[in-house]
Amino acid sequence: MRKSFLKIRTKNHTAQPLKNLIEVNGRVVFRLGSITPTEEIFPRGVALNKPIIEINTAEACHNSGDKILMKTLFTKGKVKSAAWFTYRDGFFTSPQWVDSCDYEDLVDMIDRNILEFPLIIKHKNSCKGNGIYYIENKDEFLQFIVEHQNSLHNYVIEKYYNYSKEYRLHVTKDGCFYTCRKMLKEDAEERWHRHDMNSVWIMEENPLFEKPSNWDLIVDECVEALNAVGLDIGACDIKVQSEKGRDRGGNPEFIVMEVNSAASFGEVTVIKYEEQLRKMLDGN
């Protein structure tokens, strides 16, 4: 009998080692960012109405891949994330930050310090640091609006949180199964945004990891973010204060920046995902 393996659907080349690694019974697909319909992956199985197991649906990958949609779902699911707004049909709108307003009203809000800087502007399909802008003041913001007036609806505008720690938690509905801290290199020139060129990954057993005192709450919030977009497994990026926050327990404040269905893999990530996928598929 021909062996069947977990089918990996992704454009993420760092996840290639997972291919032909996990033997399965029947038709099983694991999507890392792929929105390919199931009927294109298993045409015969769909036609014959055969059981198909999906880890991360195409819809969930679409939800997490579009930052405007992701933020909308975060707000609906009450996920603790950055305050944000978007532009559509001549109005700036936000479900949580500023009232719906036109350009003149927005300028007035800036002048009255209702809308404060800095801001972060992200293209809805931005990734790996591309399509992300740090806006320091009114002039930069208004210039961005003019330069992108025909495509402004494709961007999400967020409040910038000057939290000095950043972590990535790989999670399922059962919690975090692998995590790292992303730390800026000493010579990093760009310090408002962490990416592979200016940062290093610190594993949990390293003393520099410095696990926040409210780690369990952070994990729970990451699971809520995962559930909000509908993923079964994903990587959640968070920012955390270095000093103690203002809540009664003295815990640091934090926000969920995003949940990603196709994060970059290293050697350890591949091992951890193999272990987790085997657990998820046990008995199927």
C-alpha cells in the first residue's frame, strides 16, 4: 500500500523540511499561509466525499494574511492589540480609537492632540518588515496620505507602543508549545521595528529571555488571537513593557501585534512543529 504523508501547502521555503516527514492515514493538509481551496488539493477526495482533515483552513490563512481583516477580527474577539483605524470611501474609521471622520476632521484631531504620534502604518499584506512605515509627526503623516491617496484603503494605521520587549509564541488552542524573544542587535540602526536583519532570536532557556511575570495571561491572549482568526496553529507576535505596568498586580502591559500562519522556520522550529503536528494528528 502506498504511504500517505501530511501534505504541506506553503510558499514558505523554510518549512520545506516538514514535507514527507509525517505519515498519516487518509487525506490531511497543513496550511502555512496557503489559501488554496481544499478541492484543488484533494480533487478526488472531495469528489468522492472522502474524509479530509485540514490544519489551518484556507479561510483562516486569509484572515491572518490580511492585516485589516485580522485587526477587525481581533477587535471583534476583544483581543488586546494596538488601537487602529483605516481609510475607506473618504473617511477614516476605527472601531475603538477615533470616530469616523474626513480628512479635515482628522487634521483637526491632530492639531488638538487627540491623535498623537508616532504612528505605525502597515500595508494589509506586509510581511518581513516590508510595507511598514514609522510616522513621527503630522507632516510625515499628511505626506503619506497624499502619496498613497489612491491606495490608502490598503493600509492599517496603528498607535505605536514603545514597549521594549518582543516575543513570538507558537500556539495552538491548548497553549504555547514553543517561544523565542526577538532582541535588537547592539548596532541596529532601525530600532522601532524588529526584523531578521537587525535582531537575533533568544530561546526560552537563555537568561536573556526574561519571561514576563504575566506570561500565562500573555499565552491566553495569544490563544484568543489564534481563535479570533480561526487558525489551528500559528505564531503570535507580542510587545511587552520592560518595566512594571499599571495594573493592580504590577504586571507589564502588552499587546498582540499579529498572528501569523506562515512564520519563518529554523531547525528547532521544524522539530517543535513536527512534535506538535504529531500530537494533533494522534488518533486520526
